Amino acid sequence: MDLNLDVNTLRVVVTLLSLVAFIGIVCWAWSRKNAAAFAEAAQLPLLEDDRSPR
């Protein structure tokens, strides 16, 4: 088997790995088990802080 790895082959491999990683992150972010944690984190900027300047 002739394994001819040139720059274009490397680019294709890196692109496909990046696409798989992106899809994995999107699935993780939209999973139902993380919804509660993300909803709580989304409210953090809206909570009043006693240390905030007036």
C-alpha cells in the first residue's frame, strides 16, 4: 500500500477532524442533560451582586 501524504491530504484530514470536533461540541451544547446548567449560567449576569458599584 502506497501511502502518499502530501499537503492536500493533510489539509483534508485536519478539515474532517475539525468538522467532527465541531459537530461533537454542538451536540454536547444542545444535549438535554446540560440544559439546566446552561440555563443557570445564563442568569448569572442578571443577578444582583452586593459588590457592584452604585
